[in-house]
Amino acid sequence: MDNLDKKELLWFLQDETGVSKSQINDMDMKSSFSFFEVDSTLVADRLRKRRSRKMV
């Protein structure tokens, strides 16, 4: 376990994905993984943006 609490995980997800903390729902944290819900339109948008990025 990396000792993240819910608040820290929400900040991490927001920083890494651009999805605001208020858009992340039903978080269930386990000792070695976590589940959370995000609207499917946000996921599709983020995947599209990631696929269009160029590697340097």
C-alpha cells in the first residue's frame, strides 16, 4: 500500500487526467487497487486526447 488516502488519490487523478474531483464518483479504495466511476463521455474524450498525442 502506498498510504494514499481518498483525498490524495482524487488530487492525483485530477492532475493526471484533467477530470475534476467533482466528476469522480463512488470511489472504493482497497489495499492494492481502487475503483471509481467517471462519466463515459469524459473517458472517451480523455482517450481521444491521449491517442492524438505525439511521443517525443
